[in-house]
Amino acid sequence: MIDEQLKPHGVVDERVLRAMADVPRDEFVPPRLRLNAYEDRALGIECGQTISQPLVVALMTQAVAPGPDDVALEVGGGSGYQAAVLSRLCRRVITIEREPALAERAGATLKRLGYENVEVVLGDGSLGWAGSAPYPVIVVACAALGVPPALVDQLAEAGRLVIPVDTGADRPQDLRLYTCTGRQVTYRSLFPVLFVPLRTD
Ligand code: SAH
């Protein structure tokens, strides 16, 4: 995975490569897909959701440049895999998941594997998690029409936020990296992606 999928496709940050090598993706996929865990693609998990392609996880992680003292917020915890990768690079990770079954499973997996600096929260991630804000790193793992305002409010000065943005029917989503400098929040497009939707109902 590291040598064939990540290094040739733009993952250059040694810390990110190490974190990707450390976290066992096979522990986060449903048992019947264990043998497929290191394939270069997204895989189905419970509740009709997906665990992202390893390359996308690595590039999103690299884009937000997590630092060892940072607290990271993730929206869309799913299997807990992305949170586990972030946990190797940050001081603490809070991941919000709206599906109770997924939140419970992710929490159990992370605990079993000893990722003690990750907290799984059940709720609507579009509201962020004000308790530990502001965040230098925010990763949104589901697609929205734009950045939910609460997440902009909770982004720290010099913070980095990555999010897939819907750009219209039949078009791929645009993965965007938002950065906060002074009071200005600006973005640049990274690459087209396909994520499950951020649901607020
Ligand atoms: N990062 C995950 C993959 C996430 S798939 C992993 O590594 O496995 C996207 C997830 O976002 C799904 O689990 C879905 O239930 C969740 N989701 C969708 N809308 C949400 C919302 N408003 N708040 C929190 N989670 C949400």
C-alpha cells in the first residue's frame, strides 16, 4: 500500500507515511472484507457507509499537516480509520459520527487497538464540537454543499480544514483545503472525490 499506492501518488510526508503504515486498515473493515483491506479503493462498512480509499485518507491527512500538539476534529467517524491515522500525528482527536451503530463500533475498535487519544462522539458533526474548539485541524469525511458555518467558527487561527464539496448533480465533488489566516478563510481545490453525503436531518 505504501510503496504502490501512496508514494507514487503524491504522499511525501514521512510522518503521514509512517502513520499509514502503523494503522492496520484490516481491523477497521467488516470481517468479510478483511482480505480486501489493502486494496486501492473505498470499501463498504455498516449502515451503507464507506471507509475511504487509503490514498484519499493519506492525501487528506497530508493536506491538513497535523502537528504533534494539535487537537484534530473529524466529522464522519465511520469505521474510525481516519481518526486512528490522525491520532498517530496529533495530541488528541475528536471524531463525530451520526450513526449510533458506527459510533459504537468505531469506539470499540479504537479502544481494542489502544488508540487512547481518540474520542468518538455521537451527534451531528455539522455543528462541530464547541467543547474543545478552536481546532488547528478539521477533517470532514462526508460531502456538503459548503463548509458548515459552525466548523468555520471552530477553526483556529492558521487552522486547516479539508472537506469534499458538492458542485452539482452528475459532477464529482471538489475536495477543498480551507485555511484561516487573520480573519480570512480561503480555499484551494485539491482533487475530485466521491464521498457519502453529510446528513443533517
Ligand atoms: N472517516 C471514515 C469514513 C467516513 S464515511 C472512516 O475512516 O471510516 C462518512 C461518515 O459520515 C459516515 O459514517 C456517515 O454516517 C457520517 N455522517 C454523515 N453525516 C454526518 C453528520 N452530519 N455528522 C456526523 N457524521 C455524519
